[in-house]
Amino acid sequence: MKKSILLAAGLLFSISTQAQLLDILKSTVKNKTGVDLDNPVKTKGTTTATTTNPSTSSGISTTGSNTSPVNLGSLTSTQISSGLKEALNLGVTDGVKKLALTDGFLKNEAVKILMPEKLRKIDTTLRSIGMGSLADEGVKLLNRAAEDAVTEAAPIFTNAITSMTITDAKNILLGTDNAATNYLQTKTQSQLFTAFQPKVKASLGKVGADTVWKNLISKYNTFTGQSVTTDLNEYVTTETINGVFKMVAQKESGIRNTPAMRTTSILQKVFGAQDNK
């Protein structure tokens, strides 16, 4: 009996000591790490939310990122195509109309045609000997030739816009601010050059630019003893085309980013869908 009592006492002492040691351990862990072993935090499983994009029939997995895709679900393919074609037509019509005016190139710093780079030393030399007015006249006539030739662009652009496919239109709508202009440039660049070059050549003669430039280059060559030549026709043709695309891109960017420039219901509907992309 005495032996049993001693064993029981020893066991109780052992249990009590273990409990004290456990309490000390819990206290130390809580002080050092802030973790309360008596109230463990349950680990939540990582879940991936799946939402349905209203523009598609399939679910799109999201992991907390808040994306805002263009809502094409409310637009028909015909509406998208019509909206893009109308935007391009407006850009072309507006751009060509402005450039074809007197001073359309000359007074617009974004598209003004300067002296060809290889001839800019002529400009500097002529001004240094008091012949700045001749240099100014040469630049003015290059721009006059461009203003005269630019009207050739309209029918070429019209054909390219008309041939735009539904796929082209969707890709353009979802593209950058100048996606439509880039499409037009890809489709028309070579045709424009072919159409513009004879027109520019005729325009250079019509406005007297060819005569002025022959005189200008001749005077420079005589003064410097050099023999400078350049193909003005090719240069003005290229610069005229570049000017047209700059104007179209400007109009496209305006329609995409400025709701007030969407002057028709189809433009409002189609480009309104890409406002939050």
C-alpha cells in the first residue's frame, strides 16, 4: 500500500513537472514569435476565383488582378467593322482636306516639308550670303507641290478601307492608338507612292519648284565649287505620304481617347467599348 502511494505521488509529480515545462515552452514561443500555441491560426487554403467574362462563353481564371477587357460581347462584327471604317474615313477625309489647302503642309509644323537633309547645307550657305529668300522660296514650293498632289490619296484609301475584314477590324479595335493608321499604311504605302510620284512631279513643275530648285542648286554649286544633286520628286512624294499618315493617326487617336470626337452613334458605341481596356 505504501509502495502504491509513493508511485502515485511520483507520477503526479512527473505530470505536474511536465505541465510546468509545457507552460514555459508555450510562453517562450509566444514571447519570441507571437504565436499562441493554445490558439493556433488555421491556415486557409489558396483558392482561385473563376468569373465569367460577359464577352465570352468561357470562364476566365483570376488571381486577384482586376483586368478590364474590352467588352465586345455587346457589339456585333458588323458594328465593329462599320465603326472602324467610319473612323478611318473621317481620318482620311479630314486629313486630306486640311493638307490640300494652301499652306496645309507649309503652316503645319507636324508635316511641313523641310529641305532634304543632304541639301540643308545649301540653306545655311545661301542664308550666309544674303540669299535666304531664295531658300525660303525653295521650301515653300516643295510644300505647294505636296498640297497639290495629296488629293490623289483619297481613292486609294477608300479601296483599302472597303476591303477591311471583320478580323482586321477586331484586331484594330483592340490595338494601339494608331492601329487603324498602321493597317492603312501597310495596305496602301506602295500604291500611294506609285500614284503620288507622277502627280508630285507634275506639281513641282506646275508651281515652278523644279525651276527654282535648279537655280538654287546651281548657285550653291557655283559658290562652293561642289556638285550637289538630289531627287526632289522622290523626296517630296515620300514626305507627302508621311504627312497624310500623321494626320490620319492624329484623328484616330482623338476618336479613341476623346469621346467628344465620336460624332456618330456607331463611333460612340464601338469606341466606347474600348474606353476601359
